[in-house]
Amino acid sequence: MKIRKGFVSNSSSSSFIVLGTSFDNENEEVARLLGKTVEEVEDGDSYDMEEELEDRAFKLGLEFSSGGDDYAYYVGVSPFDIKDNETGAEFKQRVEKAVKEFMKEETVKLVPIEEVWRNG
């Protein structure tokens, strides 16, 4: 069973708050992150690809959202998940390490992400 932390939803709105990064949901980027070819991504089910990205993020202790638009994905850690004995600097280092691994990048720019979507 999956538990989505930091994602609050009701019938009319959703919100997502993390320290992390966003990236385009272009086929090339999704293929790179999942270790697939662009053709595999183009031929695959987009919901399955999102599920794979979400599973990968979850295994690294990250939260993942496809957001309220069709152009970006968001990944990071909620500031509410800071540990009792963790300083702000340690929290940022932990998030940076996980996001770097997820993004397969040597450097990443972490930013506060606050997204809210309204249905209707």
C-alpha cells in the first residue's frame, strides 16, 4: 500500500509543499531518469511512467507530484519531515543528496516548491 505524505487533497483542491526541484515531463527527460529509451517512453503508458517515477522517488525518501499542469513534475521533501535532531543545514544536505540521486545529476538547485491546484 502506498502512503502519500505531504499531499493534501479534497474534492476541490490539492497542495504540495517541498524543498526540492521540478523538471519537465518531456519524453527525453523521463527516459533518462528511468533508464529507458525515448521510444520506450513514447510507446508506454504515461500513467505507468509516472508511477515508476513516483516509486523511484519514494524509495529515496522523496515526495513526487505531477502537479496541476501537464508540463512539470515536482520532487523533494516536505519541511514537515525534518527530524527532531536534524538542523536546517542537515535537512538541506539530506534533501540535496536524495534529489541528486533521483535526478542523476552532480548538482541540483533546491528551491521551496509550493503548488496548489483547484479542480473546478
